[in-house]
Amino acid sequence: MKLVLIRHGESQWNKLNLFTGWTDVDLSKKGIEEANEAGILLKEKNFDFDICYTSYLKRAIDTLNIVLKQMDRQWLPVMKSWKLNERHYGALQGLNKAQTAKEYGEEQVKLWRRSFDVAPPALSIDDDRCPYKQQMYRTVDKNDLPYNESLKDTIKRTVPYFNDVIKKDMLNKKRVLIVAHGNSLRSLVKHFDNLTDEEIIDVNIPTGIPLIYEFDDDFNVLKKYYLGNQEEINKKINSVKNQTKNK
């Protein structure tokens, strides 16, 4: 069984090096190009899908739509779930990553960004950025919506959603594409690869690059690989890693 994961193309706030989280921002020009390239590459490599999954956030939705357009598969069914959203960065949302590292120290910001169980500062309950105040989450139980999240918290929603919903499609021989976010995909990667809490810290997923998993019938990973030029992929991975560096 194959599963294709894509982190959305570069967003406007990725470009500005801002903490984004659940803030609903558009793709940048580069992000649109990345999505087009991903769709073209998947078509060239003869990938096809039966169902697609994405988050409630438009940078992922738009990436998926562009990929499907390039593949001439816009008619495919798409399931959207907030459980595939990016990790909620709480009160850090909108702050510049490098400036935040300068203020609080790179180690503290690395803990907020990449540690397993350390959450960033939470939004206050009256903050307009709280998800329960936003229309897209109007049908979600307010008690399920976060004010901030660690990666551990993100895993608690993404992995059960995969196991309860997406995995069933795969077991029914459906070819699945997931377009989501850096941390929601890191949650799945940790689960698939049986990574320790420490090992996941240094895993960085580049924007707009298809990541392919091949599983046996028991969902053990047989193979994983990125599509595309490996040198360019490594540059993108390092770029994600160095976002807190002063520039």
C-alpha cells in the first residue's frame, strides 16, 4: 500500500518567517509554484488517487486543489478535517521566529517548535484568535478546540483520525493523498516510523514535496522517499531547520 503526504506550499507567513499555527493565511507565489510542481511530478510518475484528505486551513486546501488540477483529478472526493490542522502555536501566532528566538533564546524557541511535549504560551480565553470564535469551527465542540498545543497534543488528534478514518480507506484498497502541515505530518511520521520523542525533534518536512510511504499489509513501513531532486529537497529541509536563525 502506498500513501502520499504533502506539506502545503510556502504560505505568506512562511515567507515572512512568522509562527502561523491555525491562522488561516494564503499561499505565497512560491507556494503556488511548489504546489504546481508537486502535481506535475505526481502525474509524471504515474501516481493516481481515489480519495484525498486535508485540513480546514486554506493553505493546505489550495495546495491540494492545485495538485489535483495539474493531475486532471479535480473531481476526486476530498475530506476536510480540523484534526489535520497545523499544531496550534497559541500566543506565538503572528510573531517572527527569528525575533522570538532573539528575545527568548534559540533553545527555548526550539523547545516550542520542535520538542515533543512543551507547548507554547496559550491564547487567553478572550482572544479573538481562539478557534471557538471562528466560523470554520462552529460545528466542533468548544471543549475540543485548543488554545495552544505541543506535538504530543497534536498527535492525540491526528493519529486517531488516521487510524479511525484514513487507514480504513487504505485497507479498502483506496489510493490516498494527504495534504496537510509540518506538524500534523510530523505526527504521522512519528507514528509510522516508530520514532522516539527525541528522534522526532530533528525531523523537518519541506513544503510542497511529495513524501511517499509504502506499507505491507500490517502497516509496517517498507520504504519511504521524497519525489524530486534530492539536493533541492535537502536545501528545503535545512531551510525549515534554520528558521529561528537571525538573518
